[in-house]
Amino acid sequence: MKKQFLLFPLFLSFSLISCLNSSKEVIYDITDSPILNIEDTIFRFEDKLAIGIAVQDSTAFIIQYNSDTCMLALNLNTRKLIKGFGFKGSGPEDVVSPEFMPSLDNSHAVFLVDVNSKKLLSIENSGNKTFHLKKLMTFPAEIFPASNLNYSNQVLVGRQSKIGSNKMFFIYDQKKHTKVDVSSNPDIPGLKDPNYFCAPHLALNAAQHKIIAGMYLMDMFHVYDLEGKHIKSVCFSKDYIPKMDKKGGALDLNQGFRGIYNLFPTDDFCYLMRVIEKPVFKNGDVVSTTRELFLVKVDWDGKLISSYRINDEIGGHFYVDEKQKKLFAIRHTVESTSKEFYDVVTYSLK
């Protein structure tokens, strides 16, 4: 579910609303959210496929995919790049395609998961303003392969991809080596691949005993406890479930999509990046897309705190610094020269 520019439909049906596993649902209308404008452009990459950002103190860590080193470090004070690290390969500290792995239990650390090398890793300071990757642990066999991992000292939360499975995500107890599988929500009769259509992005807060699952292809998110019990569903429109294509056993996704493409957890809040994407047609062919983005702040009970509209093309992992009240993100632009740029940008949340 990592593709940022997929084209999906939005023919929606009231008949599927009753399919939620619980009647505890809330609808928030965030249509009139105020616009967030870029406060600062910190750095520009040309021809670097930058897909996510995490911040530790005065250093921003950026994942890139078209280089021999997967990681870049950027000094936010001097706005200069530090030597790249995270070499592609099969060595003890090498990686193939890492992703950031949030961990509120270790808020001063930056963790990564690399499914292809079966490793969970941490970013360590090597001294002299350089960094390296250190193996945190081997991927537990009980949950391999898995994506969207969140790490705590107690549990791992993530999702496993298996065609036809109706399991939405898992909760893995690291000490007992036991796993709880949470079934797809909503449960849509006749859906042949709920693992794909009900795929969530996940955020874990072990201290508050809560998990938030933001649905990628549905305009909603769920709140669960650490036992996998469903607490609440929150929707951003009345028509939040796409129409069912009964013949194909799939959701009708030909006209665009609405959903949550990523989450960022903090001790007290969870930030969701909601996207509405629609194709633009010319002579029957798709020639471009239009996208609307909303940053939504909720507490761990699912209560709406605030929301903002973002008119820029940002994607991948984002980071929220609550002390500075800033959103850090990667903005993608294509200029008249047809060159692609990836900018490290900030937005003020004050």
C-alpha cells in the first residue's frame, strides 16, 4: 500500500454502512479545515526518491530509494547534509528497503524495519556527526513478513499481507511470543481480498493501551485496545465505504479514493494524513490526478482535536514536533524543466 499516486474510485454506498463490526461510530466533517501553508523549505533534493522523514534533536533522517545508501542525515541548524549511511546489501547492518518504525516507548530513538533483510534496526550516532545502523532484533518468525510495524517494549503491532485473508492487523507480545489477529473491519460480505481492501496504517500507544488503524481505501479510522477489542470507528464523511463490485468481489475503485495514507503517534495525540484523490480524464483516458490532503489531529480515544488542509504534494512518512508545533514533510514537485524535486519542508501548527 505504499504507492502514493494510485487511482481509485469513489462510488459509495449507504448499504455498507451497517457492515461495521460495532455501532460505536462517529462522523467528523473536516471539509472547512483551515489551510496550512509552507513555513520553510529546508533542503531540496534533485533525483533523490525521498520517501519519508524522521527528526531527532537537530537532525532529520530521510529515507531514499535510488542510491547505494538508503539513509541521509540532514543537519537542521546548518541545513547541510551529513554523510549517507545504511548501505544496500546483505551485511549485518546493511538494508534493502527500510521504513521508519514508530516507537513511543523510545521517543528519543529512531527505529527502522527492513522486511527484505528480516531486521529491525536503530539509528546510532557514530561520533564526529556521523551515523550508522545497528541491529535492534531479528524479525520474529511468528509475524514475518509484516509491514506498518510499530514497536514498543511490550508489543509489536503491524499487518501481514496474505491474499484472501480477513485479518486486518496483529498484536504480537514480545515476551510471551503470542499473536492476536484482528479481523477486517468493516466485514464486507462477498469481498474476495479483504487483506488488500481493508488494509490499514497503524499507530500504537502502549502506555494508553490503544491502537489506531487508519483505513487506506476507506474514509475512516478505528480505535482498538491492546487485546484487539474494537472501541470506536470514526468517519470523515457519511459515504465512507466504496460501492461493492459484486461480480468481481472487489470494491469499485475506478474514480478515485479516500483514505488515510499514513499516521504519526505522539504520547497524547495521533496525527492522520487523510487523502482524497480523483483522476482527471481527457478523451476517456486518465491524464492526471487531483489530490486533497488533510492533517487530522485526534486523541487516543478518537476525539477530533483539530484539522488542516494541505495544498502541497507531500507523501510518505511525516513527522510532528509538538514542542515546536511543526510538521516536517517531504514535498514532491515537477517543474517546467520536467525535473523532479523532493523538498524538506515545514508547516507551522501554531
